[in-house]
Amino acid sequence: DGLMAAGSVAPGRYAQAIAAIYGREAARLGAAGDWLAAAALAEEGAAKAPGDGSLSRAAASMRRNFVIVSHNAFAALYNAGDYAGARAAAEAALESAPGDATLLRDLEAAAAKAARR
């Protein structure tokens, strides 16, 4: 940050460097399975390089990956007939991704099955 403030680095080059550094680290976190931490880091980088939209797009993709992983965990429980476990999984995921349409549908499906039992 100090290099750009001092005028040593052009704003465009600074944004590219920030995108590369934050993007690589966010990708590493995502590859390790921590999609929400990856998304948060990408958003942090995006705030430092607002002219580069790649980190914002990466953060959105990483949040979608969290939802996909969460939905797959829900589906495994649901398909095994563990509707209480499926509901708990959906509820836990919704704590991290409140209002997500996929996770809300998962929660409704598990609640409906559990109510029929």
C-alpha cells in the first residue's frame, strides 16, 4: 500500500499485483476446502483493488462453492433418510450463507420430510 501511496507503482499495476497475491492465497484456501475464508480474503483484496473485478468475481464463485459443498452434504443425509441430520446441516450452512435460495429449499425439503414422519 505504501508503494502506491508514494507514487512508486502505477495504480493499474498495483491492482494487478493485489489481484495476483490475494487471488492465489484465496485459491489456496478454497482448494483446502475453506470456501468462506477464501471468499472473505478475495473480498478483502477486492477492497484494496477496486478497479479489478476479478477478486469480486472470485469471491462470489467461492461463496457458490460453499453452497454446493453444503448442499451435497445435505443431500447425502437426506438421501440416506436422515432428515433431522439433513435439516441440521442446512441450518448450519444457512448461518454462514443466510438467505441462500438453495439452502433454504434444502431446509424446507428436510422439514417437510420430517413432518411426515
